[in-house]
Amino acid sequence: MISEELKLIVDKFNEQGKMNFLEETTEEKISEFEKERSVKLPTKFKEWLLFSDGGEFFLPAGIQLYGIEHKPIIDVDNNDRPSEDYIVIGALASGDPILCEKDGERIAIYNQEAGRIEDDEIYD
């Protein structure tokens, strides 16, 4: 079930540009993904996957989120991250990866050029 908060976000996305939402995944598939890879995805991201298992937003240039069933698949060992404490769950058009904590709730953007996560690009 999609929360009111997520419905508002999706509505806002649809107002702002071309979006390519993918078919949703299931709670069972998410649990299987987490167990097989020894990770715990953030609650809000799991809710997103139950709506759209990845996708592209604000096309033609914008954001790509990865999924657990639809390509590109989340690779928990992707090297485009500052440390093993993070998982790459997407990318900006600039190439900067979108990260989530491996066992936490924070989502952030990693500024590859500067080699750091900016304080204003951390989302709890």
C-alpha cells in the first residue's frame, strides 16, 4: 500500500516532467534481496520499490533509480561509493551516485568530484 506521502511525491513528479516508472516489486522480493546480500534497505526506499522498482525521472536529463528485479539492478558492491557503509541505488545525470546506508535510513548523493557527501544532500 502506498502512503499519502508517497502519493504526493509521485503527483509532484508527474507535474514536473517526463517520468518512466517501472512495475513494482513485492515485499517478499525485497526481503529476499536483503537476505541474500546481507543488507537492510531504508524503509522509504522499500516503499518506493513497492510502487516502482527503479525508473528514470525528469527526462531527458535527470535521475535514474535502480531496482531489485528490473535493470539496472542494485549492485551492493558497486565501487561508486565513499565506503562499504553505503549502497548505490541510483545516479544523477551528472554521474554522481545516489546512496543509501547499508543498515540505516539515510539516503544521500555522493559528490564524486569533491569526494564527499554534502550536508545538504542527505535525506533522512
